Amino acid sequence: MNKKEYLEKLESELGQMSYKDVKDIMDDIGEHFDEGVAHGKTEEDIAAGLGSPEELAKSFREGGTVASVLQKKQAPVQNARQKDTTASAIFVILFNLFVAIPLWIAIVCAIFTVGAIEIGLIAGLVGLVLAIPGFGNFLAAGICLAITIALAVVFVAVLIILVTKYFVIGTGKYISWNKKIWKEGL
């Protein structure tokens, strides 16, 4: 049931109440729909959350206010969400324990390994440059090798910087995702 259908049915059910009361209730329920849609809910979901128009009208006829009636309707949703939060907390703990933490450790080890390779390339380049004068007939080959190693040093340095940058950004987003699931549920 969409907003228009729901409000029409509710208005017909509230028919015996005063015009002012009906108008106030209709305006408030209409705002409730608008706020729900603004938060990403569908009109059908909002209508389902309110219950049938007959039950809602009965609550108003029995003297309920809009705030009290809507609060009663939202309480079961919050209890259900608490159950999801417990399951979500267990999911986050297990997922981190068996997937995320080992993966994080492997990535950190890979970054340190590539860093060690970088240090080895730099040491090799320095040694090669110092040895070039003794190459004699192979001087051109020694210079080409030195240039190749220098380019490899630059490439590995850029690789380390990019991997570290995106690893830090990804870790931050992953932590935010964990917090969101922990608090709001799956």
C-alpha cells in the first residue's frame, strides 16, 4: 500500500473524529511517510511499519497521540534490530579473526618484503656504480645495467608508496565498515 492509498484509508477510518484532529493526524502521518522516504525507505515499507490503517485509526480513537502511536509501532523494530546486532557482532569477530587479520598480516609482510627488495636493489646499484670504472671493455653493459637497476629502484619505490597508501585507506574504510555492522547489524 502506498502513501496515498494508506492515507485515504486512514482518513476514512478516522471519519468520526473532529475535522481538526483528523487533519492533524493526516498531516503528521504524511510527514512520517516523507521522512521515511527521505531516509531511503519505500512507501510500502513505511505503511507496513505503521500497521493497518484500521489499527492505527483505532489507536487514535482511543486517545493516542501521534508521537505515542508511532513510538509503539517502532519499538518492535528496535528489538529486532538488537538481535541482528548480536549476530552482527559475532560475524564481525569471526570474520576478522579468520579472514581480515590473517590477510592484513600477509599484506604487511608483503610490504616489508618489497621494502627489503628495494634496499637490496639500492645496495646493488651503489655497488655497481662503484665498480663501473673496472669494467673495461664492458663499460657500456655496466652503464645499461646500472640504468636498469635505477629504474627498478624507482618502480619498486612507487609501488611501495601506492600499496602502502591504498592499504592505509582500505584499512580505514574496513574499520568504518566493521563499526557500521557492529552498531547497525547486517
